[in-house]
Amino acid sequence: MANIEEKVENLLKERIENLGYDLYDVEYAKEGKNYFLRIYIDKPEGIDLQDCEKVNDEISDVLDEANYIKEQYFLEVSSPGIERILRKDKHLEKNKGKEIAIKLFKKDDLGKKDYQGILKDFNDENIFLEENIKIERKNIAQIKTVYHWE
């Protein structure tokens, strides 16, 4: 499915940027018996419903013409949200020095499945948090930003 995500991202990136938005991420997932293509867009002042509608109208026909996805699917255009999933290196790079939360697939040698801390650095194999915490990327189920609600 990652191949479909890359194809869709390459197909839509310039179109979405020309509308004044950043293409944050593309996710293609099967949930139950349904398939979903999620297009996450962003801009500095945030995303509202009209932004999502504008992008949806611009990309629907383009996706149909490209015909990358053979199954019937639901198209969703939305904001990545306040607590954003960090799936790509560009997301990690943008969040260096910020607080993130990491969920592992299973408990590690320390008996922990969840970590939270300041993202210090990363490479292809590991994520480094402050206080000398190193987490292997292959063990990570999800990384997201942390927002402290007041």
C-alpha cells in the first residue's frame, strides 16, 4: 500500500501546493471491509472545512483519471490535527526539539511500550530522545506530536 501512497503523493503534491496548501501526508488503509485514501493538508493558519472541500474538488477527477486504486475507496481530505502522526523523516526533522510520544508494537527490554520525550535526533535505524533514550525504528508502531491541553 505504501507504493500507492507514494504514487498518489507524487500525483497530487504540486496541485495541492498550487492551491496554497502543504501536502502533509497520504494514507491508504483498509479498515474492516472498506478502503480509505486520506489526504492530509496543512497551512500555517490551520485548515477548515472549506479548505478540505477545495482540495477535494481539485483532486477527485485527477485520482479517477490516474486509476491507481482498483478497489472502491472513500476519499477523505483533512488536517493532520494538533497531535500529528509523524510517519516521514520530513515530519521528524520539523519536530526536532519538540515533545513527541512513541508507541511500540510490544514491550521492550525495559518492559515499556510507551515513551514520551523531546526528539533529539533520528536516523534510518533509531529515534533518539533526550536523556540518552534510543529506540529502534523497527519496533515503533506510532510516533506523534504531543499537545498539552490547558
